[in-house]
Amino acid sequence: MTLSVVVAGGGSAGHIEPALALADAVRRLRPDARVTALGTERGLDTTLIPARGYDLRLIPPVPLPRKPSGDLLRLPLRVRTAVNRVREVLIDVRADVVVGFGGYVALPAYLGARGRVPIVVHEANARAGIANKVGARFAARVVAAVPGSGLDACVDGRLRGKDHVAVEVLGIPLRRSVTSLDRPALRAQARAAYGLPPNGPVLLVFGGSQGARTLNAAVAAALPGLLGAGIAVLHAHGKGGTPAGPPQLGYVPLPYIDRMDLAYAASDVVLGRAGAMTVAEVSAVGLPAVYVPLPHGNGEQALNAGPVVSAGGGVLVDDADLTGDRALAELLPILTDPCRIATMGAAARASGHADADERLARVVFEAADGRARISGSGHGYPRTGGGAAV
């Protein structure tokens, strides 16, 4: 029977990209498998998912209010509506397993699949969000990118029961264009594509699709010192961000970089935020980095970068401390020392999990196979059409 996998990772690129990397691995290992993605009309779902060739099924968004408000009072109805839609999709695609990556798409997916289809939870961040903490309590398998995500507390009680579920640390699924990147082989082509000098060190600066004001300001202040030291800069300042200056020899400002594989190949060191996907990709391609965690949220960005920094593959700088002078103090000793670049790059690569996509895919296969053996059928979702209330 054809395996039917449903992935729930919509909203932000940090949730969508790991879901699509897993989807690619599923298709690579099981070419006959059917992969369906759950998403909403918000965020990047309708742009990124169809562009990668996957069937997108829309569900109502269920953002979780951070403060008491009218939205909190409407939450139960929104959850029920989204869960009912999820169940319709699971029946329609004859789902064998649901894989969630957190965020407001994952929560209704977990609730809709509970007791009907095996669930695999993947947490990319060093601190798990609410949706994954809920899903981990009744998932067949629970996977995290790094140790200490907080999901252990959600499954500890089950370790003493019959489920014997434990958190498995596998890393973050990444695109093959990143994990298989041969930077030296692509270096000349990549530099030519961006109009960068063919020789000499290159600093890559990016802070996500919207850029980062702190990074942009620091680069603007540090640019004369960088160019004076013979260092070229490829700067993704964000669609609403401000470049460090006009394009000039050795400085290439762009609002957004579509081909991150080329950007990584062209560069020697990275200055950027410490989102889970950023840290995973930069580590996988073996680039040293100065990480500047976003100063908001629950502090997970600093924790995301912790393992690679401890391994010697990166440096951590607080957002409040990043000035032009601090940027030069951290970056110049690395960028002007080829041996240090190589040593830090090797440490970064060794700290990553380049095979996380296929390892997670095998976890998904095992979860689906376990349900098939129990039910005695090729598909886990019951055909009764009914279901217990949320």
C-alpha cells in the first residue's frame, strides 16, 4: 500500500523548511509515498509549499494568544474548527502518519490525529513551544534538534507506562542543496554570480527575510574597516532594512538572498542571528559564524547556538553589545586568519547533523509501520467517519 504522510509545519520558514526537507527525504527513500502538507493562508505556506511540488491543504489558523484577550475567549471554537478540518484532510488522503514541526498549524494537526493516526513530533528550537509540548504527550515518537528542549518533561511520565516514549536527538532536517554543498567547487561560480572579488575573504551578513536592524547598523559602522582590511561583504539587509551604503567594490547589498547555497559557497564567515535553521545550515556547510541572538522570545536563539559555540565553531555576541567596533573586534581576527577559518569551520560542521532528514524519515516510517501492524491494514486512519470531541 502507498504510504501517506501528512506534515504540519506552516507559518514561518523556520517551521516550513524542516517539514519540506523531511518531505523530500520521504520521497527520496520511498518514491511511491504520498506527502501532504497542512498550512494556512497566513505566512509563507501558500508560497513555499506549492513551489516545492507538494499538495497543500489549508486549515484555519489557530494562533495562541500570549496575553488574555478576546482572542483567548474565541480560541476553543477556532481550535475545534481547525481540528475538524484536519480530520477531513486525514480521511481524504488516507493518512498513515502525521509529522508536526510546531507552530499554530501543528497544534490542530496533533489534536486531529490523536488516537487516529500515529504522530511524530519534531522540535527544532532549543526550547520547545506550546504546540510541541502538547503533541509530545501523546505522540508515537518525539524528536528534538538538540538536547534539553523541554520535551523530556512532557514524556517522562510515559517512560514509566507502556508507551516507553523517549526524546530522540537527531538534528534539524535540511535541504539537500545545503547538506550536499561543495563550497570549494562552487566558490568561483558563486562569487561571480554576486559580483564579489574572486580572491580574498568574504563576510556573509543576513538576519532573516526581514533583515535585522542591529546587524545592519553594525555593518554600516564596520564597513570601512572591513573593506580597508581587504574583506568583501555580501549583505542581505532585508526587504525593509537599510543597506550599509551603496553598492561598491567589495560590498554587495541585497534585500533578500534566494540562493543561500551560492551565498554560503561564496563566503568564509557569517554574521547573523541564531535561529534554529540558521545555526543548522551554517554549521552543516562548515562556516564559522558570529551569532547575535534575537533579544526577544524565551531566549531560545542563544541556546540554539550553544552547541556549535561550545564546539569552537562560532562566537556568541549579545544584541545589545553589537556595535561596529565589536563587530570588527570579533570578525577581523577570524577573517584574516585562514587557519582559524578552517579550524572553526571544521568544528562547526562536526557539530551539525547533515543526515537529519533521512534519519527523521526513517523514524516516520517506523511510526507508520507500527500502526499498520497493529491495525492490520495499510492505512492508520479509521473509516468510521466519527471521532471523539476535542
